[in-house]
Amino acid sequence: MATLHVRRLPEPLYHRLTKLADQEHRSLSAEVRVLLERELRRTFSPAAKALKALDRSRFRPSRGVPPTLELLRADRRR
């Protein structure tokens, strides 16, 4: 198994990682592995690739159409 060393990790980030590891009853190394694996799975999943392709496409909504985020917020307020 390979080894990864991280240098100059900001103290606040280190403390957040150790706190999360404690909450999940894992070692710091195990918690970092879980987080990396989860993020890589999310980032490189087929759905993520499709979303990135859509984002890069030239599709632009028609003028006057409210952004999706506005529609979602309005729906949640109802």
C-alpha cells in the first residue's frame, strides 16, 4: 500500500480532521482515506462526468427564465 505525506497542513484543518475522526471512531489516517475515497467517487462518478459535460456545453437558458436555485428556494418557502 502506498504512503502519502501532507506537508504544511493548516492547524484549523488538522483539528477539524482529528475531531471528525474521533466522532467517527476512526484513526486520523483512516478518516482521511474515507474522505478521499468518498470525494474521488463523487467527483469521478459517471453522473459527475455528465454534469461537467452539461456545464461545458453551450446551452444557455432563455432570457426571462429564473435560475433553478431561485425556483427551488421559492418552492421550499411554499
